[in-house]
Amino acid sequence: MYVCSCFGITEAQVKKHAEDGACTPRQIASACKAGTDCGSCVRRIQALLGRGACPRRELADQGRPMLAEFPAGGPADLPEAA
């Protein structure tokens, strides 16, 4: 099902970008442009993102850098913050 008809972005594509680390509608927009034209899909994107696990949000909550590249195993393999 299409989430963004302006750019032809599907629900599956939004979910894939979320799995790849996009945690906010703005990050989804950066990844695929969804939500950057008429804006009518932004609420649907927010609903798809929900309040699920987000590696960047988890790092921020721990006071750790959010923009670092994750090791192969993901954020769990990062060294502990000092």
C-alpha cells in the first residue's frame, strides 16, 4: 500500500528505512523523500514508526553519540560510554 503518493513510497519501503535506522519522519524524508511534497503522509509515517525501538534514540537516552557508525552487531556492540 502506498504511504506517499507524491513519490510512490510504499509502507514496506518506510518500514525498511525504519529497520535501517530512520527513527523520525524527517529521517524517512531524507532517505526517500516521503513527506516532503504535500505532507499528507507524515501522520501515516509517524504511525508506522510508532514508539518502537530506535537505535539512535536508545543511544541518546544513554548519553552516547548518535551519529557514530554501528559495528556489524549493531549498537549492542559499541563500547560502553565513559
